[in-house]
Amino acid sequence: MKVTEQIQEKVGVIAKKNISQTIGLFEVMLKGYDSITKSLNSNTELIQMLKSIKSSEQMEKINYERSITNALGAILYSRTDIAAIHVITHEGRMYSYEKKLGAVIRDSFNSEGHKTVTESTGEIRWLGLYPHSFISDDRDSSVFVFGRQLFELNTLKPIGIVLVETDADVVEEAMTNASIGTGSRVLIRDQDKVMFEIGDDASQLNVNSEELQLDWSSGDDHEPVQLIDSKQYMIAAGLIKAADWEIVTITPNQDLQLELLDTQRFLWTVIIILIIIAILLSTMIAKSFSLPFKQLIHQMKQVELGNFKGQVQVKSYSEINILVGSFNRMVTHIEELIERSKNASISEKNAQLRALQAQVNPHFLYNTMDMIYWMLDEKGNDRLGNIILSLSRMFQYNSDWNNNSTSSLREELEQLKHYLIVIETRLANRVQTEVVIDPQWLDIKLPKLIIQPLVENAIKYGLEPLNRRGKLHIYTTRDNQILTIHIEDDGKGIGHERVSEIKHLLSMNVNTSIEFEKSMRMGIGLKNVHDRIRLMYGDEYGIDIQSRPNEGTVVMIYIPIIKSGENHDDEYFGGR
């Protein structure tokens, strides 16, 4: 009950403030409407035209009518809430300006509102709210209507009346400000009737009419806003002095939740909230025990996925701290073992790389000696000296593996130039070689001796069996940070099944002895080069092959762009 009284007192204060604010809105609004009618009464030019129009000639009468409606239109468009302005002379002629129709002139008009304003002595008359315009049939929305008599200023004789229709939404919006509940009823009444009303129907509220008898007589106890005691309702009322209206707000106490049942519901709500808080507190306490274990389980899953960098950091009971410490030491030890295994694997790969590289020299030596044999068999000539010199440079390059297993593209092309001297001499210019390399790639790092074995395969298996002159084209392309070296010939080509078999063998692991034996059957070139590139740079690099029978073969070497120097001045030969 105490809480109910306090809430009722606070709501009463809010209700008084709402009524006071609404009264202020209506005072400003009604004074604005009053000034509209006064401005027409003080417009001497308009009054003179209304007085003189009856006795004017036809053309002059038309000009007067246009000027009168223009003056009314200027006032209408000066405010957004005015729907129509009508000036009615005592002769029954009506001049109107309406928002929808514009300027309208009617011959006769008569209504109860018209009579009310005509019988006045010059004061403004508030005619009230109408469901639609009682003058124009084109306006079906509710309007608020007021009017005043118009007088000739010199003789003070009445010459007609002005009626103004405004949108009722403006009045209803102002009344809504006085509502304090969804079931509130707000009404404005004068001494005779209810002018405006929003909210629930009066019959549903069942308000005793005696409760709404308000005394606004002046005196020491006079208040502009009053609260009326009622068991079922909260009633707040105020006086709008500009029109001598009363504004009354009637709100059921049930809407304000002032019943004891609402208070009981509030208490039950508090109890439920306290239970929820107690559950949350108990959950937090339980989590203080389980959180270290959850963190430990999470880190175990990370270790399971291969992440050995994380450490569990908790401060809990001594048993949990011992368990966490043991786990951290175990993870550290596992990481050390993995690092050792990684280093051993790298050493093994380096040894394997050198073994693969060592396989190149005997194979090429055999081919070269075979070539010299055939040249000697042909009795040779002075070209043999150049061939032997090129062979010397080639053997020197091939045997130097002590310092580094990598070289630059410049050195590889220099080695290839010596090889092509031997091949072109041997094949009697049956092979035309074109090497077009952008100078900026000459310092790219790559495994040693990877181009010459592929060129050798292209000549031996693709171009040499031809009964015509063949062409070998070596060039580079770039895709982001990957450089592709193309070795392309227009020779014999390879069948689709054989190409698929070669690609399958290239994808095999060189560590398997059976697979390695199979790879040897396809020649030392492709598999050897492919495995060395993958061992040095990773599985995303290596070589690929494309070929069509009787059209030629293209072998592509994919390597990352890693430069060994910044000297780009040299240019390699553009063709041979």
C-alpha cells in the first residue's frame, strides 16, 4: 500500500505536468488561429473589395474576386495545418480558398456554424470538431472550424464572416500529450458540450458526471490544474483560458498498475530475480573450480592439432597447479623432440638432394662420349676442338657440387650454351634453338643443372627422330611470385596415355624404391629435376608436361622468384 501511494503521488505529478504542457500547446495554437482571423479583419484592402464588389462592373468584379481569393490563398499557404478559408458576405456570396480545390466562389451558404458566427459581436467563435467539411464536399477528413465577423473599419458595420477549417490531427496530437496511459480518455469541453475527445468511450469508463464538476473561480485556492480523487480513476483537469475550455484526462487505476495485485506481481518478480541471481552466483562459483580444467582440455586439443606453443596459465588449488605444471613441461618436451626430428629430416633431405644431383653426371658423360665416338668415326675436323672445350666447361660445371647445390639462371643458360654447341655440331644444324629470357630473371636462384637435362630429353626423344629440321624454344613467363621456364619443341610428341603415366610418376615419392625404379625408366631428366625442385622449394613447385603426338611437347619448370643478386645489365642471346 505504501508503494501504491508513492506511485500514485508520482503519477499525479506527471499528470499535472502533462496537462500544463497541453494547456500551453493549446494556448499557443488558439492564439495563432485567432491572429489569422484578426489579420483578415485588419486587411483594409480586402474589406474595401468586399464592400465594393457588389456595385462593380463585370470586369472589375472579376478582378476583385480574383484578388480576394488570392489574399485567402496567401494566408492558407502560410501555414501547413489550414485546410480551407471561407469569407461569406451578408449577401450570401462566399469566396473560398481550399487546399484541394484552390479558389472557389459559391452563390449561397447557410449552416448552424454560420449563424453562430453571424450572431456574435466580433469575438472569435470556436465551432468545434466536425467529421468532415460542412462547406466543401471534397474534404472527408475531420476538421476543426472557427470563425469571426468581419467589420468595415470606418463605420464598424458588419460586412460578412470568415470561417477557417484546420486539420483536426493537429488538435488530436496536442491532446495526446495529456494522456498518461493506454486506456486514458482525454476530452476538451466548453460550457455547453464536449469539443474534442480521444481515447476510450465515456460509457466504458463510467465516470460520474458530478466528479467532473470543476470550480475555476478565482481566489487564493485557485489552481490552473486539478487532480480529482476517485477510487477507480485518476482524473486530471486544466483550464485553457484562450477559449475558456476545460481539458480533462481520465485514466483507470488499473492502467497505472496501482492495484494490490500488481504489487504482489512485483514482489513475485523480485523473488524470481533473486532466485536467478542465486543460480548465477552458484554457477560462477562452480566455474571457478571447472575453468582450469576447461583451459587444460582446450590446450590439449590444440596440442592434438599440432600447436605446441601454448601454455596453460591458471592460479587455482595446489592439485590443479601440479597437474597444469606437468602438462606444460610435457608440451615443452614434445616440442623439443619435434624440433630435433625436423632437423634430422632436413639433413636427410639434403643428403637425398645430393644423391639425386650426383645421378646426372654419369648419364650425361655417357651421352657425350657416345657423341664423340660418332664424330671420331666420321673422322672429325677443326670443330672437334670447340666441342672438347665446351665439354671441358660442362664437366667443370657438373662436377662442382661442393660449394652450393644452387646456381643462377644466368649460369644455367651459360651451361646450356656449351651443350648446344655440342648438339648443333653433332646434328649438323638439324635443330634450331631460340632462347628468349628477360634479363631481369637472370639472377633468379634455382637448383643446379635443371634446364640442360630437359633440353637433352627434348632433342633426343622429340627432335632427333624427325626427318626434318626441328625447333626448340626456351622462354619464361611470370604469375605473381612464380617464374615459369618453358622448354617447347615441335617434335615427335608424346601420346596422351604416356603423358598421364609421366604425370603420375612425377607425383610419386622418390623415397620409395619401387617408385624410384619406375621413374628411372622414363629417363633421368624429368623425375630428377622435379624431385630436386620440390625438395628445395616445396611440393607446390616442380615441373609439368603437355604434349600432342606429331605436334610437339612443352615442359614447364615452376620456381619461386628468389634473386641471388641485383645486376640486371646482362642480356642473354636471343636465338641460335
